[in-house]
Amino acid sequence: MSSQCHDKGRTALLVVDVQEKLFNLVERRSDTLKAIKKMVRGAQILGVPILVSEQYPQGLGATEPQLRESLGSDQQYLSKTTFSVMADPTIRGIVEGCDKEQWIVVGIEAHVCILQTVRDLLAAGKQVTVLNDAISSRSIYDYSTAIAELRDLGARISSVETMLFELVHDSKAPEFKQISDLVKCS
């Protein structure tokens, strides 16, 4: 596992499969949605690029409406049928074409799409941090197993607030006040 801190200029956020039909079934969905939206807003404030995947949207629906609203009308949604984002050739090309070596991963489900995506990002030489308050599964057992497996694979496990302040780095940063206010809203 890399102990290197995330730098906003070298980091991208990947939001995995937070879709209407499946998201309504996951544990802690309200808290998870709140955390994902907070990370999205923080990334927007900090100028961190955001990629959003959707697993078979014809069957699982579009990205959850409140999250879609937070992402804004210019957000691109990357459709896939593979569980790993990196197993889809088009999305893999987008990730590899992005000049970011550090990735923050949020979304669902922890034990399927998150786990497989993180495994493949690590295999591609990326540094990966998974935010444990911004991922979920339908079962707490699958979630907790995924956290252990993700750590064993070499991913860093952190939280939204920790990551936002790490990306800001300094209370003198121009974004500090906005990030501080965002965190206080919880």
C-alpha cells in the first residue's frame, strides 16, 4: 500500500455505479449518498476530475437522481457491462488517457464492482484510495469482506473528510474555507 498523500493535481475521482435500482437496496444508503455527494462537491471545488460509470443502465437505471443533480449537467456517464471499470476497453482507455496516477474510488457495490475495479487500477500501476463511508453493498458482510480484501490488495482505505483535507493540504489554500464549510454541513 502506498503511504503517499494524494495531491489534487495528480488525483481523479471515480464514482462507480450509483444507480437507482441497485442503490435503493444497499446498506446505509442515505449516509453513503451523503458521503458520495460531499466527495463529489469537494472534487468540484478542488478541480479534481470526476469519472462516473453506470453498470448496464438499461437494466439498473441511471445514476441516482440526487447524485446526478450534484454532478451537474455537463457530467459524462460511462456505460459498461463489465464489473470492473477497467475491463471495459473504452473506459480503460479514458482512465489510461487521463494523466492522473492517484485515484479515489466511491460507489457500489463494494464486493463486486468496487473490488474488481480497484484490483485492476492497482494492476495498472495506479495508487488507489477507497473511501469507506462512500461505498456500500446490499449486505454488511459483503461490505466488510470487501474492505479487508481491498486493503490486502494494496488499496488505501480512508474517509471523505480525511481525503478532502488531505487534498486541500494547507489551511492557507484558497479552497480551504469552501472545503471546511462543506465538511461542517454534515
